[in-house]
Amino acid sequence: MRKQAFCVHGHFYQPPRENPFTGKIPVEPGATPFNNWNEKILAQCYRPNAEDGNFARISFDIGPTLATWMDESAPDVMAAIVSQEREFYAANGVGNGMAQSYNHTILPLATREDKLTQILWGIADFEWRFGHKPTGLWAPETAIDLETLAVMQECGIEYTILAPWQANTRSGLDVSKPYWVELPGEKRIAVFFYEDHLSMRVSFDPESTQNADRFVHSELMQLFPDNSRRERLIILASDGELYGHHQPLRNKFLRWLTTGALKYTDLENMIPSVWLRQFPPEKSIRITNNTSWSCHHGIKRWNSVCPCAEHGEWKAPLRRAFNRIAAIVDEEMQKALTPYQLDLLEFRNEYGKVLTHQETAEEQLIRLTGKKEWAEVEKKRMLSFMQAQYERQRMFTSCGWFFGDFNRLEAQNNLLYAARAVDLTERAAGIEFRKAISRYLSRVESRESGLKASTVFNNALKNRSTA
């Protein structure tokens, strides 16, 4: 009998929650009795799964913003996750962890330059954390287009995981094997497609994950015909927070599913990076541009009106305002770099070393410009530009557009990042453009409360100016 295998992939992610002006996470009442949602999900999911050793037996990606928070707030948990992944790498020569682009932006909606920055920062975080290069990279919301795949491959990524409906085919897709996606310049990248029916059951039907033995024999084994004459890998993909947070105690289900429940079967617990070494793709397939796993209308829910999240009329003007901020922030920083014959994109991409604490922003400034002695005012100005680049990246965090109404914390947090980017750039460049941006934002209004984005933006800048 040929190899029959399955894989659980967990996408572990939380958005940044701290106020960019204070660096502190405000109390989030919905997370009671915890101070914020990070603490609550840590207790219900990340810590139990780390204690159960699940990060050694599943494929997973962990968002850099979440991992950075755990570095400071739960270093023992983060250390356990890293240790389990490193042990897998030592035993197999490839890791079971995948990188994730840094700020969970919807990559097809980003410029090619921003795609490159997000992917390189995500790879830098992974390499620094886990001690080896990532083989795979998870695209936030699995949102994809051909350009994103090309940038991944350019950065050394060998594979990603997508939903089956992201394949550009009406029939014949076999989710039990990987495919090549052909890229410009005679390049290619491998793509795995997860099994959608059982992945959905795991995600949204609590009864299906009550008993791992029953799940294996009644659900999983049905995907492996007795007369199969070839290798098959079935991937079940979901948010990692399912295992303990969305569904209580499912970390125990996951532990037994990947250990004892397989005892009397021919199934092998497998990781895509290992499978790729043993069974590389034999065929090529095209993907459908601008698609994702959580929006069946492509990527509309993050940039326009979409049936997945009604009343999204505010999303397009918010994105236009942020695109305008990004253009100004980039233009002003490029002006500051030109005397040193430095390119903004190359300079910004190096900031991944600052985010991972491999060097300070000041050390990077000196290294890249070659200028060792700086007047304090000029040094502060350049460091402000560098910080503004980070804030203008995270203002595009996908969570801000996910829901139907603007009157949510996620969207308002993105506005704080935008305000911080504007404030830093104005101070560094000696210009004023907040009023123009505020006019853009006045078109963004909550249907439920009437709150305007311009009010949130202006209040953030006002509080900063009076602090």
C-alpha cells in the first residue's frame, strides 16, 4: 500500500493591540476576566497546546505580532513552541513551522513593494525565532494572486497552502497532492490545497471534534479509499485558536488525534515540507487571482461592499485614505535617503532586523548610511522616518476591514497606526498633511453609531500633541 497521510495545519494569529502612542494594550472589556484578548487566548489555547506538545506534531504558522507579544508576556510559552519546532527540524531536516507575512495585510491589495516588505519581514522574524529558513509561508487569509506567489518564490519560499476554490479549475482538482504554479521567468512554486469539507467541520461543528478516535474512523478514514494505489496527503486547515479558545479543551483532541488515535490505522501524521521532499508535484495548475479562504467573493470584504460583511461602504474610502498616507510617508522618507544614495525599499526591508532585535534602529541607520557621527536632531529625524514606515505597514492589518461596520476596535486601531505614521512623518519632514487626510477620512462613518474615522484620527493626533 502506498503512503497514506494527513496533516493538521493551525494558523495562529492575533492582531497588534497596543496603542502606538503609548505602547500599552488598553483594557478590553470583552476579554474579562483577563485584561485583553491576547491574555485570554493565551490561557485557553497557546499555553495548553504548548504544554501538550502539539506544536511538534502539526504544521503551523504563528503571526509575528502574536509571537512578539508572547516574547514579552509569556516567554515560557513562546520558548516551548520554538523548542518543539526546532526539535522537528533537527529530526527531519525541514521544519513543521511556516513563516507568515509580518502584519497580516491582504497581500493582493498591496503594492509589489509592500508585498516584498511584508514577506521579507515575516521571513526575518521566522529565521530569528526558529533558527532556520522557512520552507513555506502562509498568506494571511490565504489571500493570493500570482504576483504574491512570485514574490514568495523570489524570497526563497517553496510552498504555500490554499483553499481548493482558489484553484482555477472546474474539475479534476485533487486536494490529496501538491501542484506546481508556474510563475513568470520560468519560475514555479508548490501549492498544497486543504480539504475543505472536513476542515469546515473541524472549524464550525463542535460535535465533530469531541472524540479523536471517532473522528479518525468516522470522518478522516472516509477520505482514504481502501483500494488507493497512490500516495495521498489530506490537509485539515483552520485557525489555530480553534483548539482551546473557539472550542474549549480541543487541545486535548488535537494531542490524541496526532498520537493515540492513529494507532490502529495505516495513516501517518505528516507535514507538507516533509511530503514535498518525498513526493514533489507532478502537475501544474493555475490559481484564481484575488481569492482567499474566508471570503467567497474573492477579497471584497477587505476593500469594498461584500455579502460576507454587509454595509461595507466605508471600506473603500478608508483604504484610499491609507494609500494616500502611505504614498506621502514613502515620498518624504525617500527624500531623506536620497543624499545617502539609498533606496527606500531596500532600506525598509532591512528593518526586519530591528523588529527582531538583531540590531537597534540607530545601529541600522549607521550601518546602511555609513555615517557614524550624527547630530542628535538629524538622527531623531531619521529614526522617526523609520518608525513611520512600520506604522504605515501595520495600518493595513486585515482585521480592520474584516467586519461589517466601522464601529469596531480593529478598524479604529488601524486608524491609530495611521495617525502615528502621519505624526512621525510630519515631525520628521517638517510638513503638515493631517488636514487633507482628515478630509478623506470624513467619508468613513459607522452605520451603527455615526462615528467617523476622521474623529478617531483627529482625537488620536490631538491627544498626542497635548501629551
